[in-house]
Amino acid sequence: MAFEPKEVQKELKYEELRIYSDEELNNYTEEELKDFKIKHDIPMCEDLESGPWPSFVADAKREALHRRKLADDRMLIERDVVEDLLGQLELSFEHGETHWKHGGIVGVFGYGGGVIGRYSDLQDQFPSIAHFHTMRVNQPASKFYTSDYLRSICDLWEYRGSGMMNMHGSTGDIIFLGTFTEQLEPIFFELGHKLQQDLGGSGSNLRTPSCCIGKARCEWSCIDTQDMCYELTHYYQDELHRPAFPYKFKFKFDGCPNCCVASIARADMSYIGTWRDEIRIDHEAVRAYMGGEIAPNGGAHAGKDWGKFDVQKEVIDLCPTKCMGMEDGKLVIDNKECTRCMHCINVMPRALRPGTDTGVSILFGAKAPILEGAQMSLLTIPFIKCDPPYDNIKENVIEPIWDWWMEEGKNRERLGELIQRQGIKKLLEVLNIPPMPQMVREPRSNPYIFWKKEDVPGDWDRDINDYRSRHKR
């Protein structure tokens, strides 16, 4: 069943929203591009065009030439913005330091996030990037777009910004790179009132939630990632737009343990679709793989002779918990030992499928290196049912974690660092859940167990006579 947003969606038509004609959008030839030189000398930047990969410098030059040939009244910020950007970048390479200065809060009315202020510290030399503010735009769930929408936002940013965009930042947003302060409110108005689009999160708040393609296109998805991402985005609008946290906080939603949106490496709270019953096995299809009738890995390794498929070597021996084997010519799985790594399913997708009793595993604390080193998230809730409107997760997981973090977290301390500082024991108290084997990262290195007073029968103060009455010699 297709995901349906709860609000009525406008049908955007580019022909009604467009700002530029086809002639204006295609206003230079490839021959002109070859002869084009920007107004600054940028030998180190141009060196980045010499490798085998696409270069942002080459793309920026295209944009610079395009802007140079537009009429003056067809841009609302400086024409030379891209050329000055490359010029300042060259100086940054030469000096070994950035020339974006810190300080100055800038935004749109009513929102504490969504705009990242940027000011050049070489404004006399590069006046068209005196301001170069970045705007984050909340991407649609799973990043599905129509060409009408994409062309409309590109026209808007060409007209009121630099024309340079990043699709997508690691947070997930569409990133609008570079505009002046006076254009922020008009851009925000156009996004909200004409394109039905909101700003994303920036600063010490909930960052824009993002999800994988989910049930829209993926047969392995155990949860409707689009619905969950959409619901939590709308439900936590205050946390998204009005910073009140110690630091940033990210939700990411993966439909299955393949983790295509990399939640386990990047999210403070990772949601990974999983199952708690048995992997479904089609034994005829297993035999077809073994007999060479079906290509393994969905045919992904075609084009080279890898030899005959060997289920023992390529599936069973690579199982991390050794929970698989062959008995009487049939594949058997000890499901209680399975860690849902997805390897066997990926190799034999027509023979193996996730179970049908589905929900999410919830992990906490992934992050890049800021105060402490980078870390992966910690599996804390191995399985919880996941049904709209997700009240069990909102009330029993998200909000207790936020209350603890906002009370105890230091400035610029991510959730993972708070867990590191106060310990997993404290995390489990906050969530009111018992310790489980799935939470263990390594065998215990500390042989001491510290009991809580209320967990000790008879309390701390023991009556020796009472003890002897129960333990006679």
C-alpha cells in the first residue's frame, strides 16, 4: 500500500512556477565553456578537475558562466557570487585556513534553525560573498521527487541565491548554498506557500529525520519507514525548529538490517526494521541456487566467471554466528542464534526472506568525532512493535531519553557521549528496561557487580540472627 501524507498535497506544475525560460537556462555553449575563465586565478582549485571523477569545480564554473550571461534583473543577489566563492576557496587552500568567519545569528522569523549563517572575512576582496548563508530544506521521505518540483526549487535558488545546491547533506536535507540575509524571508515564504516545503533542522535541535526507501520499493523493508519518518517529523516540529537541546540529535530509519541510510553509524537514535520469528525458507529455490539455475546476489556479480555457486563457502561459512547448516540436503537455520545480519538473504534473495512478525530494533549514540571519537550506536532495545502513530516509542523511548539528556547533557555533548560518561546502567534506568545479552559489546572486563539497595534482599543492614535462621550450620 502506498504511503499517503496526512495533509493534502499540492500538485506542483513547473510551467506555472517557473522563473526562467528555456533560453535563459541554456544560455551558453560547450565551446564557450571551454574558453571561459573566471575572474580569479585558481590553479589549486582547477587541479581538482584533473582526476577521473566529476568535479564540483567544473560544476561551479558552469554556474558562473550561466550567471555571467543572465540579464541583471534575473538575479536578486550578486552576479559574481560563484566566481568569488572559488576565489576565496583558492586563498583558503593557499593559507591553510578557512576564510568564513564565525559569529552572527541569522534565520527566519519563528524558527531557531534551518539557516546556517556564513560571512566572509575577506569582504572587500570578495564582495559578492560578504554573506553566504546556507539554508536547509526538509527533504521528502525517501527523497522521492518529481521533475516539476526539482526544476521549481532550482529556479527559486538561481533567482534568490547562488544557484549552487547540495543534494543531499549527511543530515539528509536539500542544501541551498549561499544567499544574502535579505533573501532569507522571501525564500522561506516561497518554499512554504508555493512549494509546500519546510526548512530542515540545524543547531542544537532535532535534525531533519531521514529514512531509506522502505516499503515503497524494497521487499526487505520490515517497517514503513516513510510513514514513521513523516509522523515523527510532524509530531516533533517544535524540537525540529526551536533549539533547546545540549547539541544536535538525529533520527534515522532503516527498513531492514542492511542499513541503507547508515543509521547505525550516524544517528543518535537509530531505528532498524527487523523480525523476531523465523527466516522464511523456500527450499526449492535454495536447490535452484545450488544447481546454478538462479544467479546469487541478484546477479550483481555477473560479468566475471566466479565459478559454481558454493552455498557452504558463500553462505553457511560466512554466517557470523554459525547458525546455518545443511541437513539431508536442506538448509536449516537455528533462528535463536541469528543476529539478522542479512548476508544469507542478500546472497539468496529468492530463497530466503525476513520473518513476518516485524518491528524495530532501537540503537543509541552514533556520531562523528566532535568532543570524543566517532562511535557506532549501541543496541539497546532489540525488538519493539512499530505501529502508527508510534505512541509506545514516543512515550517510552524518545521522551524519557530527551528528558535525561536535556537534564544531564553538557553543552555540545551528544547522546552517545552522555551514555559513555554516565554508563549503560544509567541508560537502562532511564528507559526502565532490563539488561539483555544483545547489549553486550565485549565480554565483561570488570569482575565487580554493584547492586542497588532496593535489589538486595534484606537491605544493606543484615540481622545476623535472621541470616543464621535461614542458613543453619
